[in-house]
Amino acid sequence: MFNFISDLFRGDSDAGDERYTRSTQAGAKSNRTIGYDPTLVNSLKKDHHALVDIFQRIWSEGYERQDYHRLAELLTQFKSSFQAHLIKENVRFYVYLEQTLTDDVHTLQIVKDFRADMNEIANAVVQFCKRYTHEAYTAEMIRDFKRDYQKIGEALTRRVSLEEQELYTLYQPA
């Protein structure tokens, strides 16, 4: 019944669960809890594409058509997919990087800064979704939606670009 939860953390591959268990190999750092997943970056990029699609549909199917019921549905779908992506990224990507970069203080700090920045963006996205998940809009909400949508879109576009071009390159087997 809840296979979707295990699938979320398993990614697109059918590789065994050994990559998620505590490392007990000789010479391995005892504090490692997340193993390398060769499918993770592609899975995260696939999430980005799906999120962009939903985000664009929020505008075209909801706002432009003034279909506030559809807008609310898409915002709920976007928020849910966005949060699932963040969980995957936080648990599997950032934890792994923080484990493997313990000896590279400078790069580790950059990764932590990226993570903190993403948490700020995530809070703004969730607040945006909550604010506009209504079927009855006031004139003020309609006016503000366009401005807020553009701000969120710009922040997400910048973030996805940085993640895919810079941050994801750090994800390598230990």
C-alpha cells in the first residue's frame, strides 16, 4: 500500500538496498549512513523537469484561464511534488555529500550554503502555494499572483540551473 514511499527513496533503479544500509566495510568511515546511488542525479533532474511542467501549467491552465479550481489543484500537486523532491534531495543527496566531504572544509561549506539557500526558497514556495490554493480569488490576489508567480519562477529557474550545472557535479562515488 505504501510502496510509493520506498520507491521515492529507492530511485529509478532496482539496485539492492545495500546502498542505504550502514557501511560496515573495513576502512569505511563509521558515520556514513547513505551510500552512493548512480541513478540519483538523473532522478533529481527528472523531478526538475516534472516540476517545471507543473509550474508552467499553473499559469497556462489555471491563471490565464481564470480557472481557480484548476489553479488550486495544480498548486497542490506542485507543492506535493516539490516537497517529495526536497525530501529526496535532503536525505539522499545532501547527507551523502556532507559525509563524503568531511575532509574538504571549503567545499563542504559551499554545500551547506546551497542547502540553506534551498531551504529559504522552499519556504517561499510552500508559502506561495498555501496563499493561492483557493478557489475564490479577490482582485488583490489576482494582481499579486502574477508578481509572486514570477518571483518564484525566477528563484526556481536560477536554483535548478545552479544545481544541475554546479552542485550535482560534486556527487561522485566515495
